[in-house]
Amino acid sequence: MEYGAARFWSGVVGVLAALAVIAGYLVGGARLVWAVSAVEVLAVMAWVGYRFRGRVHQRTAGEGPDAAHCERCRRARERLEVKAQPVRR
């Protein structure tokens, strides 16, 4: 999705969220506003988690059976190997 379309749809979602809060207040008062707001927060958190989950732990091709499956794990394994080596004097 290009930037312009994302900007448009985020504006639409923002307006709909505001209208949902107003409708909640008119129908059920403050408690329904809290409920609507909580649902909106959970929906946003789920969407952000869905969008960014794949970017956090990207896989790269490893070499050999003991190779790390991604760059982050390779660096962690290297740090552990350095700590495990005995100190030479």
C-alpha cells in the first residue's frame, strides 16, 4: 500500500473511532465509552503486532546444521561463544 492510501485509511479509521466513542456515550454513558475505547486499543495493538511481527525476526540463509537461522541469533551465538572461550594469559 502506498503512503497516500495508508494516510487516507488511517484518517477514515480515526474518524470512525471518534464516532464510535460519541455513539457509545449517547447510548450508554461513560462505561460504554470505556468499553469502546478498550476495544479500539486492542484492535490497534493487534494490527500493529500483525504488521510488524514479520519484520522483527527476519530469517537469513544459514550455513551448516549448527548455523543460526537469522542474523539476530547468529550474533547472540557469537557472543555466547566468546564468553565460553577460556581466558589466555
